[in-house]
Amino acid sequence: METSIVMEDRKNESEKERNDSRLGWIGFIFCLVIAFLVFRYVIGFIVISGDSMNPTLENGNVVLSSNIFFNVDRNDIIIYRDHNGFDVVKRVIGLPKDRIMIQDGSIVVNGQMMNEPYMMGASNDMEEVVVPKDAYFVVGDNRTPGESLDSRSSNVGPIHKSTIQGKVLISLFPFSMALNK
């Protein structure tokens, strides 16, 4: 009788350990799913490819972006999906209904010349365009002709807000929090 009680206790302990192990694996898988969802849809890591955002962001820099909780404003650095399905990083210069032109290599927004201490090179002049409703005018910080394919090109033009994937928050490598000036 006593042996049967001991065996029953061992059986119950073994079953409890299996249940604890299953719960542990379920918890682990749940945490992995949550981490995947956060890194896929809430925040993102982007490796910069190319020189269009020099000197602010250089080829090989790693940036952290907010992909859900963001508002787009002038001078923000954003990630948008181009018509080929690539993620592109550019700076927002024009908001919906803004009038944008480039005169003597300087960007003029709504009649006011922009102060752009972050830019490099000089852009070709451009006739005035009006940014459509629900769109943004974006450019690379490297304004040297041929260095950045952006809204100045008729092949790109203003980008629709639905294509915006997120807003760059900080540069992780090299570390810098002063990106959106």
C-alpha cells in the first residue's frame, strides 16, 4: 500500500514537471512571437545603403525607426517604400499643399528659403511644384546632382503618405540622436 502511494506521488510529480516544461515552452514561443511582431511592425532596424543621405547618414550606418507611432513633419527622416518595393530613406522637405522650388541651389518652401545645415552639395534649380494633398516632398541630404533619386526627379515626385513605412528615430551605429534637426 505504501509503495503504491509513493509511486502515485512520483507519477504526479513527473506529470507536474512535464506540464511545467510545456508551460515554459509555450511562454518562450509566445515571447518570440511578441518580439517578432514588435520588430516587424512597431520598430525597425535599417542599414543605410548608398550616399544619398550624406553627411547625416552614411553607407553602412544602422538606424532605428518607429513604424507605428510617428507623425511626419518637415525635416524628419523617413523610410518609404518605392514603386519597386525597396525601402528608401529620405528627408521630408515639403508637406501637403506646400509650394517647393529650388533657386540658386537652395530649397524654397512657401516663399521662404530653408536653412539646411545638414545638407551637402548643391542641387540643380527646379521650377515650383505644389505638393499634393496626402503627399510629401522628400530629398536626400546629398544634393549633388546624381547622388539622390528623390522627389526632385519626375520619376519619383512627391511620395504618397500610404508609402511611408516609418520615421527614423536615432542612429545606432554610429550612435547619434540628432538626426531630425
